[in-house]
Amino acid sequence: MRERRDALNTYVRELHAVREPLGKSVFQVEGLVAQLSDVPVVPLEVGNIAQLTVDQLEAMRDAVARVSGSADAIASIDENPWRGATIDGQSPETRRVTLLSIASAKDALEKTEQECRALADRLGLDAEGLTPARTQWMIGIARALADGPNFQGGWLVQDRLPELIESERAAAVQHTCALDETATVMQVFREDVLQYDLDGLEARLKNEYRSAFSRLGSAYRQEHRALAALTPSGKKPRFADLERILPVAIRLRSRRDWIAAERERFSGEFGPWYAGYETDWAALEAALAWAGQLSASFGGVAPESFADRVASVLADRDGLRKAAQVTEGGLGIALSAVQLMASWFHPRCADWRETGGLGVHAAV
């Protein structure tokens, strides 16, 4: 009994004896372990545990406490933007240089963001959520405007282009035909022949003056003299010329009336492009087609804010061209900086080129 008592007393003393270098007894340590009974097992190795000091243990506990404050981020590690980062696996010098480059990358991104917003504002486009791909598209729009033909911003509003193209083609036909018919009529008559009673003359040529005998009468001779006064030479026109020219002159008169009635509408639709009979219809059609391609690049109807800026933008093509050049240069520098940061990650990480915005907080 004495031996058993002594063994139990020795066990108790050993259990409560304070041990170095931690300054805790086995009993105290067992109590701490019991408190962690519900904690999941973490495969964490602590080397040379026999030499673990109080300061080292406290440092470990502090580290765990700091990590516990990031529990939400750790729990969603698969979605974490730093998932796959390999920077800690690099040499100290590489890590030092890389971390120093973050500041320059941040500056480059901030400057590029400002340049992109300035260009978007110049074009009347939304600057929010600009990705590298959309910024490149915006630079392309700016260059197209700087190097393309003049056009009316109103052409882009509410998808008016199909209607305008149809209107331009109809107008081109009418004006071109009018010019051709004018040349034909002017071979025999002066401009003022269009004021003559052409419809009545056409009826008389088909009826009263149809036969050669009827053209010997006083009525035809009198009208013939009146027509001679409308020729450049003052000579009487031949009957064959009258038959050939008269239908053309009647069509020309109707065509000119139509053009006169539509002139104000054409001026409103096509602006300075419309110059009446001097209009360059091929150039106007090319400008409308170009505006159509520009509008199609928006994937739909161009925003009214963009259409409203067209006139002011085209008035300063050199400034627009320079802004596009500056933005593209800044974007290249920023993308190089982001590419450096992307190299810190495992290749399986999401491609920042399409999904990452240019916002500094999103990129750095």
C-alpha cells in the first residue's frame, strides 16, 4: 500500500510540476488540449518541439490569431484573387524587386485609368467597367473618327441609317437623272423651255401636228416660231428633235419639282454633304456606309451621348488622334505591369485580359 501511495503521489507531483522552457505543467497542457477537442485536426508540423520556448509559442499563437481574422477569405480560397500565387516561392531578391514594382504598376494603372476616362468623356461613352479589350475598342473608335470621313452625328440616333441610305439612293437617282436630262434638253433648247406649255405641245404633236400637211398650217408655223425663240441659236427646231426632246423635258420638269420639294429635307438629313446638283453622291453613300460600320461596332444603336459629341470630336481630329495615341501607350504600359503581376500566379488562374477591369483597386 505504501508503494502504491508513493507512486500515486509521485504521479501527482509530476503531473503538476512546472516544466521549462514553456513554464507549464502537464496538467495545464492537457487542459489546453481538452479545450481543443472540437477543433478539426490540422496537418501542421512544428519542428524541434522539445526546445519550444514561451516566446516562440506566443508568436505562434499571435500568428494563428491574425489568420483567424481572415477566416472568410480562407474559407473561399478557390475564389480568392491570390489563389495560386507563387511569389513566396521566389528568391528573396526576386521578391524584393517584385514587391517594389507594385508601386510603379499601381501608378501606371492609375494614370491609364485617368487617360481612359478622359478619352471616354471626349467620345461621350461610359467610362465605368472599362476592360483592356473594351479600351482597345474605344481607341479603335477614336482612330476611326480621326481618320474617317465627316458625317452627321444624327445619323446614328435611333437606328436611322437604313432610312437615310434609302433616302440618299432615291435622291441620287433623281439628281443624276435630272442632270442627264438637262444635258439632253439643252442640246436643242435653253433653260426657259421648261416654262413653256410642254404638256399642251406634246398633245398637239400627237394630234394636230401629226401629219406633214398639218405642219404647213399657220398654227404650227406660229408655234414653231415661238419655240425657235427658246433655242440658243434662234433657229426653228426640227420636228424630229421636238419628238425626241419633249418627253425628256417633261420628265425633267417633274423631277426638278420633286427635288425642289425635298431640298429642305435633304439639307436636314445630310447637312453639308448635300449640295444640290453638285452633291458627291458616291462620297455621301460611302460616308453613310462608314457610319453604318461604326454604329455596328456598338453591337446595336450608338448611345445618344456619343452621337451628340460627333461634331465637336470631328472638329478636333488632331486632338482626338493624340488622345487615342496617349491612351494606347498608357494601356500598353499598364498591361505590361499587370502581366508582371500575373506571372506571380499559377497559369490556371483566370485570364485578366478579358475579365479584369482597369480600376486600380481591381488590378492591384
